[in-house]
Amino acid sequence: MPTSDDLRNLLRGVIDPELGSDIVELGMVREAAIDDAGRVTVTIALTTSGCPLRAQIQRDIRTRVGSAPGVTAVDLEWTEMTQAEKSSAMAKARFNVSQRPEDTSIAPTTKVVLVASGKGGVGKSSVTANLAAALADRGLKVGVLDADVWGFSIPRMLGVTGRLAGRADGERKVMTPIERSFGTGVVRVVSMGFLVEDEQTALMWRGLMLNRGVQHFLQDVEWGDDLDYLLVDMPPGTGDVQMGVAKLVPRAEVLVVTTPAVAAQKVAIRAVSMARKSYLRVAGVIENMSAFTCEHGEPYALFGSGGGQALADDAGVPLLGQIPIEPKVSAGGDAGEPEVLGDSPAAQAFRDLAATLVEEAVPPAELAGCSARMLEAAVAALDAVDAADEVEAAG
């Protein structure tokens, strides 16, 4: 059962979207206690009692604390900061922004989802590509960071080609992702595949270079303030890149991909363990290659059965989806046309997974009522009025 210190460490993963710092550092967590029955009580002091971000903060607290082993329920109590506390919180937020040495170019409103696995060969990249296309087909703006530097495959699976273009932005250089539209949404992709001359080129990089490469992708890429999700296709295992990404994006959520095989499930639990040691929330498990159904309708569990549910039970998280084995998924990845755009059972499973992610597991941030967005809207309206006045004066 977690201690009060453990609970506070979990709460450090809850970021105030408007201030960009975690709620513990900002002094918003007054109390975090757990009783013998596993019921957690968290007292939060808001900057204002009418804070429009209250629902999102509440949801993030419940999902992070509620997923900890031993926790049976999460109760929240609310209070309001004093004027001195508000001033202190704002000062900390401003200081963090000015002093943060490893800040990223990812907007505070973007939900970062790490697609991870304990071992290779479980179809993690295929899940990432199809999930990205499914989210974009729902009208969302989705970024895909191919952090599997050695084994990059996302460009081919999403049918995206080209070279990363850079430009000067003051004293630094920034890169622009390569885009592709799916339905009414868009997918923005960054991968080492856009930097090598040949897809078959072997990258023989050590840990420091790997970390630096992924760091550039997180800090020097113009992902855009309008990005809803950033999916990070992680390399398999629990090594340098995983630790580096956890440090750079501590507010990330983790999806763990496994197959029904017990051997894969036993390895995948290590990815869960690493995520929690890095205070990242594990949003759920995806079982890939669940079963093959022949043309006569008879299902065959080629890789066994039950591994996904067993992993979800061990981790105390939901099983978000089961993707059946279908040749069309592999063929779609080779052709750059994700199968989620088709009408097969696997395509429907990917669409259901995207719906579960958006509606339950990792819903997108809704900041229409926060003061920062209201200010942006007001400035945009004033700019429009000024532009209209200039046109009228010129006419």
C-alpha cells in the first residue's frame, strides 16, 4: 500500500495545464493520505474556486492515484489558495519556465502517450501507426515521434516520405514534421527515417547519442500548439531512451503492448514497472495478435490466449483493446495505408481502441474556458477588428 510520500510522488505527474508545473511543486496539494482500507483522500487548493481546469485536474488525480496498487478509492476535497499562496505559485511557475534546462516544444495541452513494450516483435509500431491514423480520422491533430531510433518503421507504415526541413528561429534551429491527412485530421511525423539516405541504413549509436537524438525531436520540432496527442513509438525494453523520455515528459501516459503469449506478458510487466518507477501513469494494456479467424469463422489462438488480460490484472489497469491477427494489417503497413482505414475486424478493433483512448483512458484536454485561451481569443478578436479597420480605411 502506498505511503503519503508515494502518493505525493504520483501527484507530481499531474500538471496544471495553465501554469505548466506539477501541482505538488506549486503547493496545491494540501494533504494526501490513505487509510487501512486503501481509500485515499487528497486535498487540493486551487488558485480560484471557479477554476475551469478543475475537472481535468480531478480526472488526472483520480487516474494517477487510482491506478496505484492497494488504492481502492480516491476522494478529493477542494479549497482555495490565499493571495500569498497564489503569488508564490505563480512565481514558481515563472521560475520553472525560465530555468527548465530540458523543456520541450510540446504544448501543455497536448496529451503525450508512450506506446511501449517489454520486448520486440509484438507489433508496437503497427499499433502506433494505426492508432494515430484512427485518431486523425476522428478529426484530431496527432503527432507521432518515432523514438525507436535503431528500428524506425513509422514512415513506411504511415506512408510518409521526405526529408526533415529546418529553419532558424533566433539563435536556435527548429525542424518541421512531415504531415499526412487522414479524414478530417492530420498526422505529423518525425523519425530518423527522414534523416538517413536509405531506409536500410544501420544506425550504430550508443546510449548518449540515442538520448540526444530523441531530445532534439522533443525540443527542436515545431509540433504546434494545436496538437491534441503526441504518440511516441518507444523502442522495446527498459533502457536509455525510455529513461530519457520519462525525464523530458514526466506528464506522459503509457500504453503497454503485448501478445497473448505468457512469455511476452512476463516481459511486458517490466515496462509497467519502469513506468511506475519513473512516476508515469500506465493508462492500459493493448493485446496485439489476439487470434486468427479463418474464412469459415473458426478462431485460432496462434500465440496462445489470456496474456493481455493477465498483464492488465497484474498491473491493475484496464485491457483497452484486443487486435486480431490479419494479413491486411501487415500488408497495410508495408504499403503505407494503415488497415484502420479499411473494414476488417482488425480495423474495427483499432477504431474501438481510439474511441476508448479518447473517451476514457486518455481524453484530450479541453481548455476552452481557461484564462489563457480566453485571452488568446480576445487578442484574436481585437486583431480581426484592427484588420477590418485597416481595410475600410484603405478603401
